[in-house]
Amino acid sequence: MADLQERRLKDAQMRASISQKLVETGERERLKELLRTRLIECGWRDQLKAYCKDVVKQKGLEHITVDDLVAEITPRGRAMVPDNVKKELLHRIRTFLAQQSNM
């Protein structure tokens, strides 16, 4: 049990360290812009927008909050991200980390 907790703590520390390095170098913003561009290019944004409109029509504008809408569309939005976009981002992150470890 202690090993599992220790591993989780190390994983959390590693994620925090990576996140900090991404922010410090400006790579996080570049990755966000790349993701934004790729999602627009593949039609993800338009598909999700249409889904939002459908959800609002089904539930009624006066019966749904922004938080409700976000909770409703988030799982579908994540599932709709094409695998090639995920792979490209993962490759960019791995390349960035490899470059950081060589410095």
C-alpha cells in the first residue's frame, strides 16, 4: 500500500514538474495553439458546436446552465478528438521532454 502511495506521489510530482517546464518555456501555449488549429482543421469544433446546439434544444435554453452544458459535452468532446491529433501532441511533448533532458 505504501509503495502505491509513493508511486502516486512521484507521478504527481513528475507531472507538476513537466507542466511547470512546459509553462516556463512557452511550449504549453504553443501546444495549445497547435491543438486549437488541428481541432478546427478536422471539423471537431464544428461538430461539438452542433452537438451543443442539439443539447440546448433538447433541454431548453431556460432549463440548462453553462455548467450543465459543459458537463454534458465534455465526455463526448474528449472522445471525438481524432487519434492522429492525440498522437501528434504526444509526439511533440515527448520531443520537448527529450530536448529538455539533453540540456
